[in-house]
Amino acid sequence: MADAPMQKHVPFSATRHSVRSLIGKRMPQLSSCLPAILPSLSTSRTIHHPTWIERQITFPNLSRQGIRWSREFKQFCDFRDVMHLDLFGGQGETCGAADLISDLGLKTMETVVVGADPSLPACLQARAITGVTVTPVYNGDRLIGGVFEDADAFYCMLGGIVPSNPAAPRDDQTAEVFSMIQRVLQQHGMEFRHVVRTWFYLDRILEWYDEFNRVRTSFFKGIDLGVMPASTGVGAANSQGAALSAKVIAVLPKTPEICVQEASSPLQGHAASYGSAFSRAIELRDAASRTLYISGTASIAPDGCTLHIGDTTKQIETTMEVVDAILGRCDMGIEDMTRGVVYLRHGADAPLWNRYCERMGLGDLPVAVVQSEVCRDDLLFEIELDAAIQLPGYLHTSSDETR
């Protein structure tokens, strides 16, 4: 795969009217919003790599935006540049949005994260890649990702990975997901050891997170892993009814310009010390930028114990102190965030997160807020995030555009 100019795309005006009709058909609750004059709430962050551009786009409230999310999306990138979509929300809204995306003919992998609290709006996050040719990756006839390369590395992004038999025992489903990821990577000249970031969405996570960890740890022991990837493991159902779904990013360096290394958490111990096989954060550096993938982070002490049980506000504050320390260790700040997801045990606690952001003067962060169980029943708040900065000689820090 060689670098190639961006492909010529169908003008957006050709899809605009079909979007309106599909909104009415698939998501009538959003169609009713169309006459209103709504504020723009979408946020985009742009990371310039040596020969390609990565855009991360967040729509934190699809319900309020109605049809306008598709129009604003076009201001940031063409639909055909989208490599991956994450949909968060209740069963009805996420399925409606997924059907809309499908009917629009968007050839992209998607991960649907279904929360149990209908009071929180559906959210959408997307990752778009321009400046290189992306080759689709299939598992059978199902699109699950894409691969591309530049002069310094091969890249693979996979998502919406689910086991073939949702009725199988959970440990068998988990083992199949890991084997599937390994097999697909090998088909494209990579190995699991090249994975820098993983996401695992476990249905009814509190019933079997320990079991999941045992399967993951066993898999990792059987391969030449190297550095453990950054990871998120939260409770969420999926549209296939499987025990879990997964998403990964893998990078295979071709030159010394690419550096992948673990970034420590100054205020926490290693997750492996209490049985979870992942790194607190991974830093990826190329000739133009440094990207930091911070794992799902919660109010956990260095010894692995939960802090501030029953106090969501304190858990938010402690978690963000941990995040700030990781960012600071890597010479970054919260202003360098390119995307993030907040997982709340109780959707009713969303105002507590909003008040924290207001109190700290954080402004419009590119964050989706989701109701989800975390890996412990006493954890009420978790956040994952990516951050990036440009290196000297390239464009300034990841651009902040709010529409």
C-alpha cells in the first residue's frame, strides 16, 4: 500500500435530501427536532502525521442535533474518509443511528455501545483518515476495519469485533475474539504484539470480569506481547447479543521514526498488580506528532483499592487528578485531548461531571458521556481519552474546531 492522493468523492449535496428522508424513517424522535434552531455542539480535533491527517470528531448529543449532525460532519471531513464510528446511547437511538449510517451507504466499521439509561442522549464519535489509501478489512463478508501505511509504519484499526456464536460460554466467546484479532492482524502482516490500544465492551460485566481477565491474561502469556496495550473494559451490550465486542488499534513500525512506549501513571500502580493485563497509557510517536492513549481510568489507589466509595463527585475529582498526572508526565495537558468517553454508573450523575468541567474551566471537551457499568460495582465514574501534540516543524497542536 502506497501513499495516494485523496479520492474524488460524490458531492455532499447529492446525499443531503436522502439524509432528511432517512432521519424521518429511521429516527422519528430526531426528525421532530428539525424545525428548531439548534446550537452547534460537534467538536473536531485534527492530528497531522507526516503524510496523512487524522480527524477525531465528537457529536455529544445526536438527539438535540437531529439532521444537522450529518451536515456538520461534512464540514470536518467527507463521509468516505471515515474509518470508524462509535455510537453510544440507549437501544432505540443507537440502532436507529446505525440503520441510518447503513442506509446512507457509509462503508465504515462501527461499534455500538448500548447503555441502559434512556435519559442520556445518543452520542457519536468518528475517526477519519485522509492522505493515504485505506484498504478495507473483512471478517468473512463483514467489514471490521481498515489498514494503511506510510513511509514509517503499517497501521490497522479494527472495530465491532464480536464472536460468531453469542450462545457459547462467555470464556469461549472471549477466546474467539482474541484469536480473531490475532488472525486478522496476521493476514495483514502484523501480530497482536503490535496492538497499542484495545477496547472491550462486556455485557453484564460485573458478572464475569474476572473470567474475562483470566482469558485475556492466558492469551497474552501465550504470545510474544512486549508492551501491554492501553485498554478500556466497561459494561455495555451490543446489537449482536454477544457476551462482548472489541476494538483495537495496531501499529507496526518500519523505521526508527516510530516509537511505541508505555506511559506510567504517577498516582497509580500497574494494573497487572491486581490482575488486569493492560498499560495505564501508551505513547505513540512519529516524525510529526506524539499521541497518548490513556486507558479507562477510575478512582483507584496505588494499591488497587477503590477510593471514595459512594461519592461520585470525589471519584470524578480523583480520577481527573490521575489523568492530569499522566498527561503532565508526557508534557501534555487536558487541552491536548482529541477525544474522550466518560462512563457513568448512573446516568443521573451526568450533571456532576458537567459541574466539574465548569468549575475547572474546561470548556467544550470532545467527550461523549455514556451510562455504563465499570469493572467494579463501587466505581461510579471512569474516563478514557486520547491526547496529541504536534512536534516542532509541523502545524501547531491538534486544532480545536467547535461547530
